[in-house]
Amino acid sequence: MNIGIVCYPTFGGSGVVATELGKALALKGHQIHFISYQQPVRLDSFHENILYHEVNVSDYPLFDYQPYELVLASKLVDVVKYEKLDLLHVHYAIPHASAAYMAQQILKTEGIEIPFITTLHGTDITLVGKDASFEPVITFAINQSNAVTAVSESLKKDTLDHFKINRSIEVISNFICIDGCKLPKMDAELKLSIAPNGEKILAHVSNFRPVKRVCDVVKIFAKVREQMECKLLLIGDGPDRHLAETFCRERGISKDLVVLGKVKDTQHVLGIADLFLLPSESESFGLAALEAMAVGVPVISSNTGGIPEVNTEGFSGYLSNVGDVESMAKNALSLLQDEEKLAQFKEQAFGQAKKFDILKILPIYEKLYKRVVEHPSTF
């Protein structure tokens, strides 16, 4: 099948999932065309079945803000026509779904039928999409999609609760690439460089936006550190990174804080951690938690959104109410201070992650693609 994938090229979850999905589809023999304004960060090598089409946004003095949606729609028309695509799969509703609809209608005037699938990832619905200035367009684009998927039951419910949706939404979970049946080998040299005296390592990965509650991350770390030697490993960057660093400096614990910034291969780094912290205000799925579990790292998280669909209480980690730092620190210590229990949770976390292996999720997408191409108006 000849498939166009539209995504953001950044470190965010929607771009990562879209890119990994395309790479997996290419390995199965599908022809994949990535369409975005930059090469996706996870597209670090090319396969014979992968092509990248850059959306060039020109700088016209007339525009204060560049009309990316229009340029993207034009690019989609061009790629569909000349690459003879069978299907468009757009990740993140804004503005990809509306651009795909616009391209679809333009192509109809030329006698070309191109169905498109919209995958909802989270903040396109739970944050940006609730803005009154976006709501009518997003509602329309979702309803006009030939098929719509959401990455969790929680996100599906949020979409149906906040938008006037008159069509079905299929839940297809996010996924992880599991290589083999055993836990991957940890980078002992890297761990020694971070924790030279055998300290326990707590880790957090995010874009450091307020919704991630990074201040709760450092508060949990501080409480754990009162009871035992430990290090906090922060991966990523964003607006609240400075708050986390300032908190640790003011309390004299910054020597035990390691901030790596943006890292492409987050799982390699996460593999040295003992616990992963995800106290988010809201998560449509919790992909970062799944990435940690896939390298055998239990998760201490909030119980919001789609996280409980990923992190199982008392099995792969623990869940607490949003903002309950005391509970999260207590749960963290219950694992870190019991080596046997921690080892058990590491194995269980890896077992939980295997439920989301891409080899289980990929056929679901392929089946959906086939249905939409053969019967584009039935969903």
C-alpha cells in the first residue's frame, strides 16, 4: 500500500508514534511518504520504502503568521497526485486533519479519491482543541475523516464529551518496539557515570510544560533523598526546566540532579534508571511511561487520563492522585528500599510493556487501512 503520513517532526509523542509506525510499515513492504516541515527526529535512517517530502513555508511580508495549513494542503495534493498514494494518515488534529480534508476536496475536482484517517493523540483535543477559536474546525475535520482513531479510551471519552462528534472513534493504543523476550541489557558504564556510588536513579522524560508537573517530580525526588542516596535524571527540555533546577539549587541538592536535555534514544538512557516518575496533570496515554517500562523501569505516576491503561497499580508501578507528592514518594521508597520487590516490579513492568508491542498493534492499523481504502465512506 502507498501511504502518506502527516505528523509533527518534533520529540513529542504524536511525532514519535507516527514515525515509528511508518518505519514498521515500511519494513512490511508498504511504501511510506512522510510529509512535514522538517525531517522527523526519529527518522534517523532511511529504508528503501521510505520517502520524505518537506513542506516549504515561504516568508511573505504580507503575512504576520505563515499559513502552514494551506501550504500543507497544497503539498498533500502534490504528493497524492504524483506519488499515487492510496491513503493519508494524519497524526494530531490541528492542523493536519483540516489540511487533509482540504486536499481531499481539491483532488475530488480532478477525479482523484483519497481517503484520510485522523489519529488523535491528546493535547490536540484536551488542550488546544478546547479553544473556542479552534473547536468548529476541529469538530468538522474529525467528522469528515474517513476514519478516526484515538490512542486511549480516556482520550476517546474526552473527544466525545467535548466535541459534537457524529461518527465512530476506534481506540488503537500507542505502542513500543520490543526487541526480544528478555529485558534489554543495561549500559553499566553510563549508570556508573551518573551514580558512581551505587545511588538509586529516578528518571523523568517530558517537554517540561506545566501539565507535566515537573515541580512535583523534584519534590518527590527531594522526599526520597531524605531517606536514601539517590539521583534524579531529567531528560528533555521546556519552559519548566528552570523551575526544577532552581528548586534543587535552593535546597542544596543540585549535585544529585542530572539534566541531559533532549535525547533521541531515550530508552537507552532510561535503561539505567530504577524508577520513572510521571506525575502529570493530564496524559492521553503516557508514552514516556511505556518507554520506561519497555526497559524494565517501574512507574510512579498520577492516575489521570490514559495512564491507568498503561501503568497497572501494584504491578508495573503505582498510581496516585494528581499532586499527591507524599503518596508518590512513599510508593517510590517502598520499591527502592526493597531490592527483591524492585526486581519483581522491573520484570512485571517489562511484561506489561510487551502488551503494547508494535507487532501486536501494527496489524490493527493495517486492517484499518485496508477497510478504509476499500470502503472509504463507511466509517
